[in-house]
Amino acid sequence: MSEQPVPIVLFPTTHEQENPTFHVEASVADAFLEFLKEKGFSAWEPPQKIEKIGPDHRRVIELRLEPETSQDSLEDLLGQFLSLHKLT
């Protein structure tokens, strides 16, 4: 029995990447964007389709947030969304 691939991955900021970034499977991207808006978060730039395809050939969307967005709050929101939509 194999595990389900995680539909959303949060990449933290680094010295090269100032914006926290999510890679979101296209199938849940709209719901995740709406969830973030409801929680008062918005994208730093419009979501971008990534040429790279995720596990099982699923299309992935890149979503960058404001540079000052707290990593801890994003991890918490990600957990809430995954739990709410039973994706864990």
C-alpha cells in the first residue's frame, strides 16, 4: 500500500529565495488560493504553472507569497487546509 503524494509543498525562504513559495497540484490550487484569501493572505504575484510536472504526472502551480509572511503561520495554514479537505 503506497502513500498518497502530498498535494501541496511549502518551500521556505532562503538567502536566494526571499518569498515563501507553495507548489500546489492544480486540482486543489483554486480551493487553496480561496482558503488563503479567507485567512487574509494573498499571492505576491499571480500563480504560475510550472513546466515541471509533479508525482504521477500531475500539473503543479507555483504560488509565491509576500516576503515578510511568517513561515510558522504558513505551516499552520497548510495543516489546516490539508485537514479540512482530508488530504493528509
